[in-house]
Amino acid sequence: MIYHRFGIWQNPVKMTILISSLCLFCAGCTEFKVRSLIKELKDEDPKVRKEAAKVLGEMKNPLAVKPLLEILLNKEENESVRGLAARVLGEIGDPRAIFHLVAVLNDKPKARVQYVSNEAEEALIKFGPPALDLLIFALDHEDPLIRSSIARILGRIKDSRAVEPLLVALKDKVWLVKTNAARALGEIRDPICIEPLITALNVETGIVRKEILSALSNIENPQVDELLMKALKGKNIEYIYAAYSYFIRKGIENSESILVQALNEHGTQWMAQDFLDCGNRQLAKAASDWALKNRKQIWPHAESKLQWGSDQ
């Protein structure tokens, strides 16, 4: 039979999927399929466990939450299986998972890739506003890695209720927490944070200061315009580098030379890519020259949100 040919009888997950496909209109079969897949989460083969978790995610059945949490919290489990469990919990969207997803944000990977914690972050972002209260509470966690991750997640969720807690995090003792708090405020773009950001700008240094400038450049406000236009007039390379996306959006005449200088003195591959795709020929040429000099590869992208003069 064709089932034997493709090894379906030998693979319990494939068999469960086959049975479920024949029982789409039978409500009782849904629970049977879920419970069968839950059993396969304990299979000795990690590939089978991953396939079972994947299908449970597609079904979004709350019966799968408890066994998936057991996998997530089991430090002896295969990391790719744990990471997939985190992703699936985000897809199911059951609030019981939020606390435990926060708990693995500081997961210490066996390999170099922080697979489990990265998937947990993405899962919490999928929860969005329903996770906000617990995420804000976790900004006071004793572990700076968790505080830093929470700030990053809040920025991705983009809910203005997180602004005040993030402003508190901007005063954290750990530079990484402050950096991600500033970045998150720039993503939320609430004008209420302009004054506190400017105050922090006057006391912070290094990458934290750079992220504060970048955050300010994302907020449309006359006070920010005045600050950055003064920096352009004074050829303040630090400000121009940190807020280069602002100057590209404004498309200010004859500002290209100072932007090129900022690229050459402080540039990153990401910055060069933005220059290449922004629609300004002078900046595109400078980006290509920078990439060649620094042995970096950048390629033109057909669609880029950052365009020269888009805010004129």
C-alpha cells in the first residue's frame, strides 16, 4: 500500500495526521488526535516530538499547553524541541504560558545560539497586550538578562502603557537594560518620553547615548526637530550617525556629505544597507564604497521603508 511505501505506518505522528485528515468533520476525533499527539511528545525521537509539537500548534488546542510547558521547562530536553515548544505556546495563545515563557528568557544555551530564549521572546510578542501586565512586572526581575529581554519585547509590542515602566528601566544600573529600554521607547514613539530622553541624553555615554538619540529621532515633535537640526548645522557627527534615519527621511538639501562622513567614521553594515536602499544616489554610492573598503556584502532591496525625503 502507499502508506507502507512512505513509511506512514512506522511514523506515529504521520499516522495521527492521516487519521485526522479522514475525520475533519468529527468533533470527537479532534480530542483523540490531540491526545495522540501529546503522547508523541514523549517519544524518544526528537524529530517525532518536534513534529507532534508543530501539529499541536496548528490545532491551537488548550489541552496541549501543560505538556508543552513540561517540555519548555525541561533543561534536559533537546534545545530545538524546547524552542519549538515555546513557539507553539505563543501560537496557542493560552495565558497560562506567559509566566513560564518569561522564566526561560535567561535560558543558558548549550550551544552558541540562544534558541530557546529567542523563541520565548517571539512567543511573548505574539501574546501582545494580554501579556503586558506580567511583562511590566518582570521589568523588576533580579536578572538583568530578563529585564533586558522584557524591554526589547515591550518595544516590539508597542503599547503606550509600557512607556512609564520603560522610563524607569532607562535608569537601570545595567547598560544593556538601559539600551533596550531606549530602543523600545523609540519604537513606541510616545511624545511623553521626549523630556526624559533628553535628560538621559545629558548623562549617558556610549551605546546607551546612541540609542537615546536614535529613539528621539523616531518621534515626530518640534523639540526633536530643533535638537537634530542644530546638530546638523553644527556638524555633530555623533548625533548625525545616531539619527541618520531622521535625516534621510527629511531629505535635507546638501546634507549628504555629512551623512557620508558619519558612515565612514562610525558606519555599520545595517547603516550602509539603508544608505544603499534610500533612493539617494550619492548615499548609495557611498554605501557601496564603504562596503568594498570594509569587505562587507550589501545588496539592493526592491522595497525599503526608509526613503530619502519621505517626510518632506
